[in-house]
Amino acid sequence: MERVIIMAKQLLQQCLDCNAWSLSTTCPSCGKNAQAAAPLKWSPEDHRAELRRKMYNVEDSSWPQSLPTLPSLEEMRESAVIKVIDEEE
């Protein structure tokens, strides 16, 4: 018996201009292009993972430094804005 894997198609679309939701790639509100509202979920059976790693040059030793990082906890504390609400108002 042959096993067939079918990739799910993203049905929900969102307009790039007016942010309206639709099931069509053409916006019903403004008539412009809509795109998938969310990326397809990653699968551990991803047959294109090796190609994607080559495309992003993941094997390069400088790749981890190119990833975004969060500020340190101290930097976040210093830049935090705390708003105290007076209960009497």
C-alpha cells in the first residue's frame, strides 16, 4: 500500500492593505492581494529542511551571532515603565 502525504493548505487569508480576513487570496473589501494569515506548521518530516539550512547558511560559525537577542534582565528593568494608578480617581 502506497502512503501519500498531503500538505495542509492555509485557508484563512488576511489582506495586506486593509487587514480584512477572507478565505480568498483576493480581498472582498478592497480587491487587493491577501496572504496566508499564519505560516504552515513545521513538520518533523520536513523534506526540505536540509535545503532551508543551506539557504540560511546555518552551518556557518557566524550564523548564531546574526540571530536577534533579548536585552539583559538589568537593561529590561532599567527601561521598564511602571505606572501606578491611584484608586481614588
